[in-house]
Amino acid sequence: MSSSAGGWFVILLALVCANLPFVNQRLFAAVGLRWKDARKPLWVRVAELIVWYAVAGAAGFAVEAGLGNTFPQGWQFYAITACMMLVFAFPGFTWQYLVKHRTA
């Protein structure tokens, strides 16, 4: 995989991972649990977002390792990528909490 393709793969994976907690009511998009309310609580969604951030970061590290040597990262890198993950999560958050859904 070229470095350009690997970069786009990680960005698209992060975009998908950032929206997964907000587009479904399952835990980690796989485990169906019964919530008191019909929707997952916000704290569960934030915890999932943190886990999906780690998954996307591990995939990025794997792509970087596959291309050659990995480089050490400082706190700035993690602060920027965490903010980028929050920006990527905005469409799912908007759809879940700001769009009025019909109840049938």
C-alpha cells in the first residue's frame, strides 16, 4: 500500500469510527443491549468514541509500521488527532441529537 493510500485509509476509517457511536443503538455497533430509554446514554457514546479513537490510532500505527519506521509522537499529535476525531463525529452527533426524529 502506498503512503497516500494508507493515509486516506486511516482518515476514512477514523471518519467511520467517529460516527459509529451515534448512528446506532448497539454497544460498539455489535452488542444489542436494552437501555431504559430507547437510546444509548451520552456517556456510553463518549466512551465508545474513545475506544474507536484508539482503534483508528492502532490502524494508523499499523499502516505506518508497514511503510517503514514508526516515529515517536508527542502530546501535540494526540491532542490534534483527538480534536480531529471530535470534528469527524459532528455529523453523527448532529443526526442523533439535533435532528428531530419522528416517533411512530
